[in-house]
Amino acid sequence: MLFPAWAFSSPNSPVAPERDQAFTKYVEIPGAEKVGAKQCSGCHEEIFKTFRRATHSMQDLDCEDCHGAGSLHASGEEKYGKIVKFKGLKAENSNGVCLGCHSGSQHLQNWMSGRHQARDVRCVDCHRIHAKEAVLETRSQQNQRCVACHRKQAAEGNLPYHHPVREAKMGCADCHDPHGGTAANNLRADSLNDLCFQCHAEFQGPFAFQHAPVVESCAKCHASHGSMHRNMLKVSEPMLCLQCHSAHHNGTTISLLNRCTSCHSSIHGSDVPSATGGSIFIDK
């Protein structure tokens, strides 16, 4: 079979990108020396078939740049030890190998303060090291990888009213940065409202009369991932509104229980004053 050029480089050939010295300890194997990638192909031929066209391969990385020097691994008694094996490797050590090259990446600037890092998620849990693309190729693949762990959000996304994530018209990463963020829940904005208004700008205002819950948080009324109720409301109308407002009556003691937004159509905010001042959030 054909092998990439790096497979025939000498053991000491400086083909790999410069490694961050703070992370070199994660690939150090005391007493081991580099033997070259061709030596690895003898036992790991199937991996070579895919890795030859992988992103890492195209960046002139070879096996020992990530797995450590292989002389002890390839010789006799040490064959099944004395090598960096990602399977079962703790998150700190596994990610330390990756950060040796990627620590300066702009995408990882918030990784150390992110939830995934705090919960010992490993780079290799989401990224395919030996594959043609280290990142997941399609939005559907990305979403499937997220919901493998985030089962509650996956269930909410299957409710009747939801963002089109399961249809792959949106991705989890459109709202959340998997590598960490400066806002809660790794949001790709300074606040939840700022994130929502990136798509729903018509509700942002400013309005002459602001509906207070909208200013506070969209999540006061809406469920972010999915709901049983129209417009992804947390509770159906009018019960959602009645949590804060008393109901209208028909001249008796019987409450009118139709949808509040049938009349109050500009519920997010309005520039139209009522006859008595203020606003009742109607559009005319």
C-alpha cells in the first residue's frame, strides 16, 4: 500500500509543528527513542489507511508526535506498554497531548474555564484524530455528538415546538461554544438575550414601552430547547400571562381565558400608547 511522505521520514526528522513546551510532559516516555512512523505501520496498518489523508497527516504530524517515542513500545516486552494510548487516558493527560499543538488556538482561548474542561471531557471524545477531518463534517454529526451526553436537551428537542436542531437546520454549536465561553452555558454571546436577538432582532427594540420580562430574559417565557406549547412557551397561554397578570372578565366573575396575544399582539414591546397612558402592548 502507499504511505504518506512522513511515514518514511527519519526518526528525528523535525516534521511536526512546534509544541508548546508546557505540554511536552504529556508525550514524554522516559528511556524511549523515536523509531519513525514506518515502524508503526507494521502493526497498525488499518489506521494508516485512514490517517494518510487525515488533517493531522497533512500537517506533517506523525504517530510519535502524539503517542510518544515508540522504541520501547515496538520492542519485545514493552510492546503493549510504554506508549501514550488515548483509550482510557485521563482527561488531563489526553487533552495535554492535544494542547501541545493547539493551546494557542483562538477557538480554545476559553477552554480552561469552560464546562467541558471542568467535567473532564476529552478532545478525543468529540474529535476524530485519525479521520480525514478532525472536526465533525456535518451539522447532523455535530448535533449527534452533543446529544450523546446532553440527553435532557435532546428530549426537549423532540417536543412538538423546538428549534430546528433535529432537522439539522441549526446546530448546537450555533448557540453554544463547545470549547468554552465567557457567558453561562458556553453561550456565544454575552447574555441569553443577546444570543436570541441575533436571530430574533424584531423583538429587541428599543421600544417606547418595554415588557419587563423580555428585558430581563427570554427564558422567562420561552424554553430554549423545546416545548409542548406554541412559540416554545414554558406554559401555555393564558396561564403563562396569569402568573403575573390578573385575568379580564366578561362582566361577571367568569374570566376570559382565550390567548392573551390575540389582542396584545406586540407582547415583546410596543411604541403604541393606550388611551390612559402607558401601553397594553397592542400594535394599533
